[in-house]
Amino acid sequence: LGWKELDFKGRTVWMDCLERLEQWYDGVRVGVEGLKRGGGGLAKVVSISRRVEEEVEVSMGEVFGSVEMGRFVEVFEEEEGRDGFRWRFGVESGFEGEVKADEVTARFVNAQDPSLELFARAPRPMYLRHGRLDFTLDCPMTALGPYYIDYLSILAGKLRFVHRPLPSPTSAESLSLTLPSATTPTRSYIHIYPSPSSFNLTFALSKTVHTNLPRTLELRFSSGQNDITSMEVRLKPTIAGLRLHLADTKSSDISVKVSAPGSLTFGSLGKDSEALIQLPYSLEQSQAGIALRCEVVYRNTALPDLDHFFQSLVRLPSQLPLDVEVNDIFHTDAVYSTFSIKSATGLPLVLASAEFVESTVYAVEWPGLGDGMGLVMRNRPVTLGVKIRRKDGGGGGKKGVALGLSMRFWEVGEVTRETIVQIFEDAIDGSELRAMRRLLVPILRQRLGSVLTAEAMEAVALDGEVSLPTYDGMGWEDSLRSLDVDGRDAVRRWLQAWHEEHTTLSTDLNDNSNAEDYVREVNLPVEVPTLDVVFDASIALETGPDTSLNNSMITKLGDPIMAKLQIDHTRRWSTATTSGKQMPTKARPESFVVEVQANEDVWLVGGVKRKRITLPASGSQAGTDDSSGPLDIALILVPLKLGMHRLPTVEITSAPVEGDTQQSSMTCETRCISAGQLITVVKAQQRSRVRIVEEGLDGEG
């Protein structure tokens, strides 16, 4: 006998002795040491291991030969009528005899979120015998993206043979739908993707947004080939501040209820059916996007005792793609507001329509959105000018004061991207690559998000045409490494042919029907600012033949011009008049300072240049104006410089009443009506008569 056979027989006798002595753990330890040395007593070791209480973990590499893991998954065929995939791996065994494996499993971990795991198991009993062992594992889970193999496990008795390929990934690694380079010696990645007929769940933001209400997520279920009898959806936010209002979830297509914190239970969903779910959410602070983890557990009529799983990572932008800036100019009888609609992302938008909604307090007048005004570019906002008037009567209460602005728009980038995706998807559905549609389409959509730049989208907005990237420009080659060699070549040829055929895309931005599916609606409450007092100030000049200023607004340098400063005011824009609430009457009058502001090199102002005025105390009947008659102040203006000059301006500010040390809390605004009026100053014309007397040389005249 050789040393190997002698060691095997000696260990067998040793294990028999330990078994009779009921030293089970020692018997397993001795047997495992023999397996590591290439002994063939696996059946004996497994038999003894069944007597121990806890599992004994053994490294697969120390007992078996090389472990060959499959680099690809095989999606279940549509004829099999179930969701998921199968995966294969193989080992070399030097054991004699045959031992049944109680369990063969593999765990796959999502490369972007390690908390997402997939488990594959052998669907039928497997046996460990001498020679090459090939294992086929089934996974009833639907997922998309790169996963790495965390560990393999073969359980026989209480012996668990484990293979861990490589350590877990570091958080610093950059991961996406594209697999790492083949030259990077990291871990084994497998790109997992579902079949076209499997279950699917997509997330999208609601196309209608009310900024003063919680926003809504739209979950769209697609049963595919499954006749679903029950379904549970587990949602977990992965960013701070995101709150999902599960109790307010609504659907008209399927029954829904909250089963546990973070979970929703749904009723049945027939084969090839869809259901739309509306889930409100809110953010405690402003976020650029929302992110959550989703897992669905469902059962179907084909395999009623088997749980099927679907999992995905959801990332969606939360900020609106447009910004609105408002500028208000108060008049005594109206507020003139301009709304500047800008792109928040730098990508062009098309403003399809805009509508202002009146309130119980305010009426709105505006000419509407004219032709050609709807295109919003990065440096070209759309401006809407409106006139806001107070309605007759009292205030409307807190809820009825705000106006409303409703806008319907669509993003040029989104429409362009989805149009390309739809053309690509239609081509795949009519080709031999239909089974890979849910692998290739998401990769295309993700790549287009970075390829279609703001400059390219502005060209689409102006010219209606965009150049599509080439096969190499899309970076398909990196993604195809997840396919087997034969499949990779077939997909490469098809993609290259598709890109050669589709080099440009033309779209008509004036035809809103092209973007009807992508139109969003944003409803904004517009709070009209309130001011305690609004002043109208105007410098009226005395003109005519008997004055120094003629009707053509021409005067002579240094000639004084008689003028009158007229001041009018109103309280119609105060909080008291707009809210309709009875405000406490102020016992003290309200004091303001009027100041005539002029360029000292141009005008010499005579008269009262700075004056304190006092208005009667406010707080009469709620909803009334409290306005009084205009105030006149005499002025003299002397032009000091030739040319065309604007009249002096008038500024009125609140001030504490004389004798009161507290700063006034009154808010006011002044509109100087005469600020843009021009006066032409010319030189004064003077006539002189000169008499010249000629005298002769002899002195005679």
C-alpha cells in the first residue's frame, strides 16, 4: 500500500473508534483532515457529521479541485413559464463512492447596493461522486444589473463546503450597468437581466405636480407571463429625509393595503396585465433626487407554493426641471408682475401652455402665451407679464388669497431620448435579440443620458435634428462582456448594423403630439406680496407761454422751473385688506419721509427737498382702503447743465413718529411716475445791437 492508501485506512479505523466512543466532532475533524489530504472517505465523514449539532464549514478549495464558476446566466425560456434564471458551476472531486448533497446554493450580491442579494439553488437532488461535477442552480428572482458572486455552498449532512471567490467590493468602486474591464482582476461579475415576459415594476414621478402638496410616485406593475395570486412590495428609502406615505397609496386597478411598516400587500393580477399605483411621498429637506430599495415577493398559479422575487434600486430626480422667478412692481391700482421661466437643468424645455388662476382676492389680466414663446433655453427664459388687480369687496381669508400658475411643458432631452429608445426597442422586438430586450434597452437609456449633452439638445431645439452616437461612441463593447462568446458576436453584429442605419433623428418641436406622452403639469401657488402703503409720486411741471418751460419740454440753462410734487397713496395691498381680518386700530399716526433725489451737477432743487409727512392711523374696517386725497408740495427746479436730462426722482420711506425711539415696522413702496420724463436744456439766446461809425482820414465823418 502507498502512503495515501495507508493514511486513508488508518483514518477510517480512527473514525470508527471515535464513532463508537460517540466523539462526533473529533470524528468529523479527523475525516475532514483526511479529505484535505485527498482521502476518499466522504461518505463516512458525512455520516458522522449528521450526529453533530452545528454545521462544520470547510473551504471548498481545500477539499475539491479547481472551482469553475460560470460567467453568464441563462434566462428561463418563455416556454418554461416562470421568471428567473439558471447558473452553472463545476468542481473536480477525488472522492470514491457517491454521497447525496442536501443543498447546493449560490449567493449573488448587487454591485451597487450590497443589501440586495439573489439566491440560486439546485432544483433537484445532486450527488457528489468521483470526477467532474457540474451543478445547475435555479434562481426564481428577477433583477437587472451587475452582481458579484459572494459565495458557493454545498451542504452534505452537517458538512458545508464553502467557496468565497473574493472579498466584498469597496464603496469607492464606480459601478453602473456597464461591467468592469476584463483586465481588472477583481471579483467575478455577472450581468443579470430578466426575460421580456417576466414580471416588471417601474417607478416614475407623477406627471402632475402641485408644489404645495406631497408629490407622488407612480408604480406600474406588469405581470407578464404570471397569473399572480398575491404580491407584497417592500420599500425602503436609502436617503435621509424621504418619507413614503404608504397609508395614502391609491390604485383603481388592484386592491392595496399596508401590511407592515414599509410594506404594501396587493391582490391578484392576471396574466399580461398592468396596474398603476400612486404613492405620495415628501422630503424633509431639499434633495437633488430620491433613492429607495424595492423588493417584491409574489406567487402565481403555475407554481403556487414557490415565492418569486423582484428587486431593484430606484433613483429619480426630485427637483423640477424649471425655475420661476417673479418680479413685482406695485402701482396704487394694480401690481405688474413678470414671471421668468428658466431651465433648472440647463437642458431646453418647451412650454406648451400656461394659465393663471384667479383667487377670491385677486384678478389677473394677461395676453396669453404667444406663438413661438414656448421654447425655454439655457440662456433664454420665457417671460410672462401679468397685471394683478384687487377684487371689490373684503379679503378672502388665508386659503383663498394666493393666485395659481399652471404650466404644461416637456423636456426636449427626455422626448429625444425616449424616441430613440422606442425606435431601438421596436427593432429589437422584431429581431432574434428579443430575449435580450430588458438587458440592452436599459443600457441604451442610461448611455443616452450622458451622450445627449445640453449643447446637442439645444441643437435639436433649434434645428429639429440630432446625430446619434456610433456603436463605439455608445460603449457597447464593455457591456457585451457579460454575454457568452456566441451571443456576444451576434449582439455586436446586430448593434453595429442598427447604428449604421440610424445616424440621425429628426423631430418637430412644433408638433406637440410627438411629446404628448411626456408632457408634465406643474401647479404653483403664487403669493402676492403685501405692503402697508403704496405711494404714487409725480413731479408736475408748469408749462406754457408765460413760463420758462414750453410745451415741448425745452427750457433755458439757469431758468427756474416751477413744479409741484404730487403724492398719492393706498392701503389696498396691505395684509389687513387682503386677508379680510379685523386688524387692531393703531392709536398713533404713521410717519414717512419724502426725499427728492437729484443729480447735483444737473439740478438745483428749491423748496422742500426733504419733508416728513404723516398719514392717518390705519386699522379701520377690514377690507377697506383707508386712502385719502393727494398731497401737493411746491418745488423749484433750476437746470445747471446743457443737454437732455431726466427729472429728479422721489423716494418715500417709513420713519418713526417724532418723539418715538422705536424703528417703524411699516412697509411701503414708491412708484415715481415722472422718473422717465426728459427735459431739454439749451443756452439762453440774447440780442445785442452794435453801431459802427466810419471816419475819413481827414477827420470827416
